[in-house]
Amino acid sequence: MLVLKFNVRNQRLSRFNSATVASNSYGYLKCEFNFMTDDWKRTSVKMANFSYKGRNYPVLIDGNNMCTVPKEVIHIPSFCVSIFGGGITTNKLTIPVEDSGVIPEEDTSTQY
């Protein structure tokens, strides 16, 4: 599992590791957030907002300050992430994604 690590200080989100994200890494990529200020420590529900091509995918940050990156955003050239909760919103960070060379399988399941 690959973990992208971030510091969150007030409304400032910054990344502190340089792991390379490969496209189509579904269910493999997680984010871990280090909330460094009291305003976030008083916030009970925190969400990571991932975006790709104008679509937003909010994900609940768990009690260990981690979440899984949704597969809908792990595409080249990049996706964005920000944090919100308790009336606080951070800046957006752009996370580059490299081509894995893997063509994703089509979903052939049928729902009735």
C-alpha cells in the first residue's frame, strides 16, 4: 500500500513525502493527514475532497486520520485534494499521476 502523507496547519495543506502515484492503482492508494493545530483537533468530522476533471469525490477521514483515494481520480496527469470540516477548508494540492501502462478493465457487471 502506498500512503501519501500530508500536514494540515490551519487552512494550509502541504505534502511531506514524494511517493510516485501510478495511474489505475485502485484500492491501493491511501492518504494520511497530520492535523497540527487545535482548530482541527476540535473538529469531529473531517473530509478529504478529491477532484478530477471538475468532479468532486468527498471521502470521510477515519479516526486514524487516514482515507483511501477514490479510484475515480487516479488518472494521468493529476488529481487534487483538499480538506474540509467544522467550517474550515484548506487549499487544494495537485498530486501528479504517472502512466502505469496498465489499461483498466471495463466494468462488465450488469445491475438490475
